[in-house]
Amino acid sequence: MSKIPEDLAEARRSIDNLDAALIHLLAERFKITQRVGQIKATQDLPAADPNREAQQVQRLRALAEESQLDPEFAEKVVTFIMTEVVRHHDQIRDEGRTSS
């Protein structure tokens, strides 16, 4: 295997650092959304909130555009995350029903 140029190695280290930060941010986000799911379950609120989700997609698409990130890509990522959150909220609600 040939030696990797130092500028490439440096760029890869930066990418690795950003990937780690993204994972840590997602972990924190999901900790908070778990709490939201618990609140929704105790208040008998639906797992999904289509109005909130639509607002978030709009807001994050605008942020993506401002950041010169493809808004279609940003929407796909956000939609995937929100789908997982709703799935978790459904699980929390269902677990609460079976433990009652």
C-alpha cells in the first residue's frame, strides 16, 4: 500500500472528528426525544405531530440552503431521523400500555 499524502490524512482526520461529533449530537438528540416520547405517552398524545414535522422540514431545508448543503439531502436525513423518533415514541407508548 502506498503512503497516503499528509494533506489527505489530515482531511480524513477532520472527517473522522466530524463523524464523531455527529454521532454524539445524534445520541443527545435521541435522549431528548426519548423524554418527549415519555411526555407524549403520559399525556396520551399521538406519537407523530405532522404540523411540527412539516415546520421542522421547512426550517431545516432553509438552514441547509444557507449552509450551502443540498436541501433535498437535508430533508432526507431529517425525515429519516423523525421517522425513527416516531417509531421510538410508538414503542414507549406501547410499553406503557402493556405495563399498566
